[in-house]
Amino acid sequence: MIKRLWGKPDKPSKQSAEPASTDNIPQHVAIIMDGNGRWAKNRGLPRVAGHHSGMKAVKRVTMAADRLGVKYLTLYAFSTENWKRPKAEVDYLMKLPQEFLEIELAELVQNNVQVRMMGYSQQLPSHTLQAVEEAVRQTAGNTGLVLNFALNYGSRMEMLEAVKQIADEVRNGQMSVEDIDENAMSSRLLTGGLPDPDLLIRTSGEIRLSNFMLWQLAYSEMWFTDVYWPEFTEEHFHEAIKEYQRRARRYGGL
Ligand code: FPP
């Protein structure tokens, strides 16, 4: 493995750059950005160096998605289970949204990107929450790509909260048991008005969902790659989109 220093720009990919067609672009792409730790370990770097490099991949993929005309990009940045990691790593991960937004917010604003957050804000350190809330506020009127950060997000908790809310509303007489349908559930999830993802991407060779959007991914196409997230390029993103464009979506029909 070639050793690279933390902070150096990534080398351009040598892959063939046949871009995806702009027809049949998935409206909503969700990504499980995995492999930061292994990427760093392979280079003899601390795990946090992988997360820092992963932050640069966030920028690349945001630009690629925007250029292609994807409307919603949801990125799994921190799960409700990630608190189990060593405190130093958690602290570092909690500083990344702030660092990313300090560098990129002006460009995101310029490019009409709307920043959103999906997750439980109560447990987040105030510096993390303030940075994200400021970005959400400054981009609220933007009409381009929606960049949705899943931060302290967990799908089972999200579904339990929605079920509790429905149970409460039934108990209070605000809704009847017969009103409980897919829309009632979807609208009470953290995704609120967002359409379900059309395409899920997971990097690093792991083939699992890790408590990510379990309800919303029911009919999504999935694309897995062995590439570690810090190495994920615009070309890889196009590769995923091209594969999506080859799939026939039947939603259980023929
Ligand atoms: C999983 O890789 C990755 C994470 C838990 C964190 C993802 C965060 C980023 C990519 C940076 C986010 C940037 C912004 C702007 C919010 P891992 O650490 O589990 O990797 P491993 O499986 O190889 O150990």
C-alpha cells in the first residue's frame, strides 16, 4: 500500500470515466459511508485520519450528485450505535460537521444546496448542533440538492418513536386504528416529507444495513462496493448510477 499523508489531496482515479446518462437519475440517493478506519489502518494512520479523509469524499460526492441532478442525498454520518466507540473518536466525529461546514458552507449556499439533518439532536454536543443548525438556517431557502446528514440516526429508534406517537394519537382520540397506514407511519419518521431512497450505496465491502433507513429502503435498489469511503470518487458514484439505470424496478409487480 502506498503511504499517503493525512491532509494531502486524493489522487485522481484511474478508472475509465464513462459518465452516467442524465436520464433516469435516482431522485434520492442514500449512502452508508463505511471503511474510514480500515482505509487509515492500511496506511498506518490513526482512524480519525480516515474520517477526515472521508469528509473530503463527502464534498466530492455532493458535487457529483448535484451535477447529475440528484435531488436528495442522505449521508449516514453518525449512528445511534456509534456512541459505543472510544470517546476520542466520537469527539473527533462530532467536530467534523463543524469543520466541513466552516470550509464548505459558502460554496453550498452558492450552489443552491439545502442542508438538512436527520437524527436525534438532544445528545449532540452544542458545537455540533449549532454548526448544523446554522447551515440548515442559511440554506433553508435553497431549492437545489438537499444534502441530508443522518447524524445520531438509528432506524429502529425512529420507528419506535413513530409507533409511540401513533399510539398516543389513537389514545387521545386524534386518530383511529383504521387510519394507521403506510402514509401515517412514513410521515412520522425523521425523513418526514422526503421521498424514499431510490438507490442505497454502501462502501467498504460490508453487505448490511446497520440500522439505516429500514422502513424507507423497502424498495430501494442497492449497490455495494469494496472501495473504502475515503477513496470513493465521482467515477465510483457514476458507476453506481449506471448500475441503477440498468436495473428494472418492479415494486413487487411484474
Ligand atoms: C464508518 O466507517 C464511518 C463513520 C462511522 C463515520 C462517517 C463519517 C464521515 C465519512 C465523515 C462525515 C463528514 C461530515 C461532513 C459529517 P468506520 O469508521 O466504521 O470504518 P471501518 O469499518 O473501516 O472501521
